[in-house]
Amino acid sequence: MHDAKLYRRIAVIAVLLSLVAGAFVLLLLGRNPLMSYYNILQGSGLAPKAKYAAGKAMFTDLASLIDYWTPMIFAALACAVAMKTGLFNIGISGQMLTAGFIATITVGYSSLAPAAAKPLVIIIGMVTGMAVGALIGFLKFKFNINEVVSSIMINYIAEYVISFFIQTRFIDPLSRQSRTVSSAARLTLTDVLIAGYKFNIPLAFGLAIIAAFAVKIVLDRTVLGYELKAVGSNRTAAGYAGIRVGRSMVISMAISGALAGLAGVSYYLGYFASIQPKTLVSTGFDSIAVCLLGNSDPIGILFASFLIQVIGKGSTYMSSQQSVESEIVSVITGLILLFSACSVFFMGIVAARRKRSDAGTSDKAQA
């Protein structure tokens, strides 16, 4: 518990230092850092803009931010579950794409009613992601194939195979993306009129919050969670303790894949309504850094993912208001992730010093 509190303090300091570093970058470009950061808040719906289009307001922008935030929560949780077991799921983007594509062609283009289509999208996304994740875990357990290698290869396979089918069977000739899914199957209700304003309401957001707390409970309060973390800490010791290491790795990657599948359907059939060929969304890769920033803790991930998505969502508005290239926002985000990685390094130093101190105290007691 003490380590968790210490990490949170170090993470907060790291984020503040990264914002200061980003301010220096903006100053070098001749921009006002405070106004630039305020523009990010405006663009993400956390502060009011000077003017809005018809049917739009600060709260409609905030609803859009929540829609944008939802897939990242699922993706970062997927990364966290794998990391707790000592595995590195770098294939989250591929699992998202596979789940999104299967759900699109089976339900997204169907004539099912919303009451049947939306739950089916969620179930198919979970099952598809779980199958891909379990495959990676099985390859690791059965043949000792490194999960990083297998997941990267599956990323490429999914990207090009799905791109082939989209371009040959499901292409929209105007957008050059897959055909738009039906509104009945979409997990985002678009342009919902409330008090004269048009809101985009993400139906999967509540499920993402529930998933975060469910993962927290499973990891901290159940036998399964204990076994997964024991395998992640020391596979050899876990095996001697009677834990089935291979089974734990497969289960961990299956759960991770299911969460990645939910990220996929909430992205491709939620925030977006189509799939761009030959493209793996950055959400799956960014989720790794978000997971590290949140210390692989589900509650920490909620805050870390919110911070990163606020910056990502508000970047376009900041660029237009400050005449700053969008790449500068990527630099600021990169600084946050760099400093957060340094926070992990500093935690290691603290842990090493504490261990030496405990060893010294033990030696004195024996003397």
C-alpha cells in the first residue's frame, strides 16, 4: 500500500514535470503555454469555447471526449492483465481490429433490431478478442513462442487479411473505408437531441468503468488473481507452489484479449463506424504507455487514460487556435510518457534502497 501511494506521488510529479517541459517547447515556438493548455481543455470539452456550431456546446464536446476515452480504458486494462502475469500483449491493436471486423460483418451489416444487435456486438467482440489472446497464450505455453513475436505477427496478419476483405467485398467507394455499420449495431448513439443540443452517447462507457472495477477485484480479491500475479512475479516459484503456470498464462492472455476485443468494438462500432484498410489504430500501442503511467492498476489506468485522451482530443483545437502543428501535441504526450517511464525507474531505485536498508537492519539485529 505504501509503495502504491509512493508511486502515485512520483507519477503526479512526473506528469507535472512533463507539462513544464512541454511549456518550454511551446515557448521556444513563441506560443503562450498557459493559453495552449487551456485550448486543449476547450477542445476536449473541459472548458468553454468562445463559440460553437449549431446544436453543440461544452457538454456535447465532453460527451464526445467520453466516447473517445472508452476504447482506451478497455485497451489499457487488456495490457494491465497481461503485465500482471509477466506477459507483454503488444498485439492489442490487432485484437481490436479482428474483433471490430468480425462484429462488423456479422452484426454491423445485418438488419437486426438494436435490442439484439448491440449486445451481440459486445459478445462477439469479447469472444473474438479472447480467442486471439488465448492463441497467443497457448503458443507461449505449448511451444515457448515469445508472446511479443507472436502478437506482432498476428497484428500484421490481421491488418493485411482484413484489408484484403474490406477492399474486395466491403469497401465504400467514396470514403475508401469499410461500409458504415448500421445505427442499430453501433455502440454510440449519435446526434441524440437533448435540450436542443446534439450529443454522442457512448453506450460502452458504463461497461468500461465496470470492467475496470471488475479487473481490480479479480486481481486483488480472488484466487485466480493471486495465481496470475504469482506467475508474473516468479514462474518457477509459482510452479513449485502448485500453480499451473501454463494455464495461468493462457487465461491471462484470454482475459486480455477479451478486453482488447471490447476496445475494438467500442472503437470500430462506437467512436467510428467503419474500418480503414491497412491501418492499425494507435490506441492499442498507446495503451501500453497508459498502463505504465497507471502502474498497471485498473483505477490508476482510469486517470492515466483520461489524461492522455484529453490531450489527444484537445490537440486539434489547440493547433487551430495557436497555429501549432499537431506533431507538437504528440511531443507533449511523448514527454508525459517519457517522464512516467522515469517514474518507474525512480520506484526501482527506492525499492533497491529500501531492500539494502532492510538488509542492513537485519544484519545489525543479528550482530
